[in-house]
Amino acid sequence: MQVRVRLFASLRECVGRERLELELPDGSSVEEAWRSLTSRHPALEARRASLAAAVNRTYAAFDKALEDGDEVAFIPPGRGG
């Protein structure tokens, strides 16, 4: 299956792109999408503990199963006050 990935803030800066496509096995989870992304961009690995994820613009747990055509967003913590 194919999913679209959106990256925000420092993640986008690290990868050099805001959006990309991933080809994943059917039934993959958000976590598996993250692992696929970090296999291509190892510098992202250390950031996992502080990330939020969203699927189709709704916050989601990393164990959520994905479907073909879903959009997965990885969101680092916000800054400011």
C-alpha cells in the first residue's frame, strides 16, 4: 500500500522535504511507517520519543493500522509560550 507522509518543523528541515510517499506492506502501522522513514533518514531516529502522529488529520497512536492512501503526519513538540 502507499501512504503520504507529511513532516513538520525540524523533521521537515532534517529530511529537506515537507511531503513524501512510502510504500508499505498491507496492514502496516504508524510505527512501521516511522521505521520505514528512519531507514531512509537515520538522523530522525532519536526524535521518536517526543513525536505526535496524525492519520488523515486526526491524532493517532503509533499502533494504529494504516490503509492505502492514508496521510500520516509526524509532528515534533511545539515551542514557544
